[in-house]
Amino acid sequence: MSERSEQVRNISSPPAVTPEPGVQRRALIAGMLGTGLELFDWVLYGTAAAVVFGTVFFPTVSPVAGTLAAFATFSAGFIARPLGGVVFAHVGDKFGRKRVLQTTVLMMGGGTVLIGLVPGYAQIGIAAPVLLVLLRLVQGVAAGGELGGAVAIVLEHTPEDRRATRGALLVGGGVLGAVLASAAFLTTSLVFTRETFLAWGWRMPFLLSVIVLVVGLYIRARMQESPAYTKMVHEKAVEKTPVLAVLRKHRVTVLLVIAVTAAQSGVASLLFTFTLGYLATFLKMSQAFSLGISVIVNVALFVSYVVGGRLADSFGRRRTMAAGFALCIAVAFPFFLLLDTRTVALILVAVTLLAAGAGLVGGPMVTHFAELFPPQVRVSGFSLGYQTAVILGGGLAPSIAGSLAVVGGGSSWGLGVYIAAASAIGLLALVFLRDAAGPRAAPAGFTLP
């Protein structure tokens, strides 16, 4: 049987019982808390890398080189994601989605708190950046398993006609975590003097994440296992080696998922992290302004995620995502040109438009990818594709963009080419991915390609 035929046969397999609305809501909240903590960690670390870590952990090099070194430690977490994806995907498909989510939230949240306790270079020398990288690797392993389990458990608790919308809310929970991280950094930077902020004020947002960790552990302990997994256990249909099954039967789909995800996460990562460093380091704008822009970016991204998910439930996943990539391509060159004006209104226009494009892709994306794999290998298929891709996209994007800006002497043309090329690759790969919910989601009068 061909890969596409197997997808068609398995995608629509419903759970034995549709969960009660209250159970559905608890699954969604549990998933959103985890993705919120993941993005809280990601943006907190990325923001600190852009404005603090170069000085605190790499004080012996120039400010630009220190920022690039800090971005390199940021990338280390992404490099660890595929390992977490493989390990936790196996656990999620064989032993249950809930077990994965309880473990990953503890690892991510604990890593964040410990980063806030790591002494700087001035106190312990080279051991400081080494510890920073090790904790970032722990976070990366946890993040590699988090989203696959969360997407599966939300999808498998949700009626078919609401899947993309709730999937968008799931990733939107991550954006809310990012907003909280940006707001926390902005607040501490405004409350403390520059000297106090660099000395210890930057640590406060990391330490306060313990609150999110405790809440996340409590809620995930009370949620139910997904009906699809429960049904598999009852029917003795659990795959013995789910990762190998994906590699045997779904290789092409995984490669296409990698291409689309790398493109979207690359653009999103530039918005979350590199834009801050670009405004502060290359354009010499104030730190408070850069952090304020980060909050606006995340709000715009949340709105576009939810809009994208709703559109995908009405008009199909691929059509909505293609519109998002097209917008990213259209905005690619004007984006940095508008930033270079140093005009507040034009900068707001630039980040809002690019956030809208990235959100229209990212909102339906996780649901679309999870629907492409049967329940027996859903966590494994999603995680292998998605977590491999974030290295190529989200993990390397800030470092690549920073290098392009340095080589180009601050010119933004190379950065525009990077965004346009990544989006074009994602759009091309999207053409070859079937829309798992296509005919069901498309209204009368529309024919999906």
C-alpha cells in the first residue's frame, strides 16, 4: 500500500468515544500550558541572548561577537530537539501522551529556573557559558517531545470540525507564553538601572517561571489520556517501534513536513529573537523599545494564529498556509527596509505584517501535520518532522541572519533574501502535501487543488 493510500485510510479513524466538553477543555488547557511554558523558555532565553547574555557570559569579546556567541548557545537547544523528539515520540505512541507531557513540563520549567541561578563569567569563568549550554540542551530535549504529545492529545480530544482552531489555540498558548516572557523582560529592564539589570535583574523572569511550572504540573496530573491512545491499548494496536514504522511508511511526508516547518519556524524565530538584536545592536535603538516591539510581535502572532486556524477549518489547511507564505514573501524585502528607517510607526507595520504571514502558516500547521499520520505513529511522525526542522529553521535562523548582517556591513538585502527564499521553499513543499481535512473543510463551490 502506498504512503498516500495509508494516510487516507488512517487519517479519518475516529476515537471510540467523543470526550465530554469539560474533558476537551482540560486537554486544551493542559496543552496550552505546556506550549506556553515552552515558548516562555524560548523567548526568555532568546531575548536574554539578544540583550544580556553577550555581556554576562561573553564579556571578553566585542558586543557584536558576544551577541552572536549568545545566539549560538540559543541554537544549542534546537540541536537537542530531535533527540527529545525521538525519545518522547516513542514514549508517547507506545506508553501514552499524558506521560510525555508530565515529564517534559518538569524538564523545561526546571531548566528555566536553573538558568536564572547560573553565575556569570565574572564569577566562575568559562564554566558559566558551559553550564548555560548544558541547561539549554536539557530544555531542547524536553521541547523536542512537548509539542508532539500536546498536539496529539488535543487533536484526539477534539471534534473534527474544530481541530485546526484548537490546534491554533494550542500554539497560541505558546505565543501567550512568549508575550509573558517579553513583558517580564521589559518590566525588569524598566524597573532596574542598566547596571542592576545586568548584575541580577535579568534573572527575575527566569526564577518566576517556577509559578508556571507548578501550575503546569498540577493541571497535567489531572488530565485524561487521549481516547485514540486508550482505544489502541484496548485493541492491542499499539505500534512496537513507532519511529521505525514512520521511517518505513511515511518518509516522504516527514521530509515535506521538515521543509514547511523549517520555513515557518525560521521566519518566526527572526521575529522572536533576531529582530531584537538587530534593533538594539545594528540600529542602536533602546533596549526598552526593542522589548516593547517583542510584545507587539507576539500579540500580532497570537491573533494571526487563531485567525489562521479558523480559516483552515473553513477553507482547508493548505490554502490558508499558502496565503501566509505568500505574505511572508511579499514582506521579506520591505521588512528590514522599514526597520532601517528607525521610525516607530513603520517598524510596527513591518513586524505586524510579517507576524501575520508567519501566523497564518503556523496556526493550522500543527493540526495539518498531525492529521497526516495515523494514531499509532502520530506523535512519532509529527515529532520527527517538526523537531528536525526547527534546527534548520528556528535554531539556525538568528545566527545565519546575524552573520548576513555582519558580512553585509549592516545591509538588510541579504536578510530579505533569506526570508523570501525560506518562505518560497515552504510554499513549494506545501504543494506536495495533501490536505488531510480538505474536502470536509472546504465549503461548497470551492475545489481544492
